[in-house]
Amino acid sequence: MHKNPVAGLIDLSNGAYAWLAPQGTWGWSNAGLVVDGEESILIDTLFDLDLTQTMLKAMRDAQPCTANIKTLVNTHANGDHCHGNELVTGADIIASSASAAEMDELPPEGLAAIMDAAKTMGPVGEYFIHCFGAFNFHGINYTPPTKTFDGELHMHVGDKPIHMLEVGPAHTRGDILVHSPADKTVFTGDILFIEGTPLIWEGPVANWINACRRIENMDVEHIVPGHGPITDKSGVRKVRQYLEYVREQAKLRYDAGMDAWEAAQDIHLSEYSAWSEPERIAVNVDSLYREFTNDDTRTDVVELFRRMGELAGFKPQTGNQS
């Protein structure tokens, strides 16, 4: 299991905080908080209401002004970064336009229905439960962004400038970075999985590689990923190098006539095999093949989870059954 060496609310100094999940695997996401004076901005909520409530209480205990957070930013559309939005009452909720549209496609009740059906779905259902069984998706009121932007958005929290930079489509359609120059801190959302395997739901991968380079060029001391421990620029570089390696290996197999699933099973992950969820190679190669073919036809998500589950050991029993 991919555990964070530290978890909970981490004081980055000068009113900047990171909230780190106890592990960096499926659904266990990080968040952030920037405070100046009586103003604060929250970067992301968590996968369910209990987790988000625990985080908000820790933040209020550390900074009483966060009892009335005025601005919440969702770095992207995945539920583990926005399902707790309803608990940040009265806040402006900001996301990129592309993220706001993507959030509409799988609201919490949709994920709850999938999990309710998982026990009847065989090995792929077992894999869903393995990934998401720790979370409660019932009773969540879908709370979408109230403000959207494209490209860049600049604002202030007290006297601190905050820069929101759209770098997607990459992991999802509208990923953004949230940079607090005064704190030398950037909150990256799922542009960074540290010690865990990146997941290319959207692409193109070049956008993601460029996003990593953008972080590498920032004047920052604290880099808070979407999953995993706080990192430095060497961690960013490793993520970029993984993406470059997988693109290169997938292209070799595409040129050799392999299909995406064959290629995913054939690629040797080398040093990256030690990262959690190496089975995400199945999704990553599938997305890369869309780029290589210039064909945006999507493989069914359940089929992609079936492939990941098979690589992770969740597959039908074979042989005689007694």
C-alpha cells in the first residue's frame, strides 16, 4: 500500500497549508489552503463528506477564519477533488470551463450506483471495490462550480496573489495548477501523482509533459501533488520522465502493429513498476493510441477498469471448480 510518510494538515508556513491523505492510492487525494489576514482560499475538497468534514475541522482549528471560506478551487473534475463541495457553504467555486462541463458527466449518485452494482459485476466489480470501497458516495449533493475560466485567472487572498493556470487537457479535460508565489507553493491537482502511477484519462500527453516542465520552471519550494507526499522538482521530473517513457514504448508497439491492450501487457515498466497502481498502464496506452491514430473513439470505461483489474490480479478463476 502506498502510504504517505505524514498525513493530515501540514503547515507550509506563512499561512499556506497542505492536507495530505494517509495514502496516495485510488481516491485518497490531497488538498490545500492559503490564508492571508481574514481571507482564505481552499484548493479542492475530498471524495466523500466525512473525509471533507474532517479536513475542514482541522483547517478551522488551525485558522479560525476558514470557518467562512470565500473561494474554493477545484483543480479538475474527478470526484475525489470535488465531492465535498457542498460543505463549503457560501463560497465561490472556481474551475476551468472544461472541468465544469466534465463534472456533469459522472455526479456522485452515478458513482454510488456503480458501487452498489459492483458485487454483481465479477472481477471488474471486485476491482472497483478494491479501488473505491473505502468511500461513501451516498447522500452527496452534487455542487458544481459557480465561476469558470479559460487559460489563466489571477486573484488575491488578502495581499497574496493567486495564479490559476489551465494546463489541461491532460489527466482530465481541464486540469489547473494553483500557484501562490508569496508562499513559493504550487498545488498541482492530479498533474502530479507522487510514488503513484499517473493516469491519462484525457491527454494529449504532450500537454501533461509541458505542465510538468512549467512546474519545473517555477520559483517554488513546496509542490503539493494531487496524490502522494509533498515533493520537489526531482519528483516532478520523475513524473515527466514516466510519461515520456510510456509514450516512447507505446509508439514502438503501435508501429509494430500491436493493439493497445497487447501493448499495455507487453511494456516493461522498469523502475516505475514500484509505483502504486502500475496497472494504469492499460488506460495510459489506450489514450496514447487515440493520439497515434487521431481517432477520438473512446474505449468503454468499464472495459478499461477490467483491463486494469486483470493486470492487478482481478480476473476470472480458471481450471476446475470443486
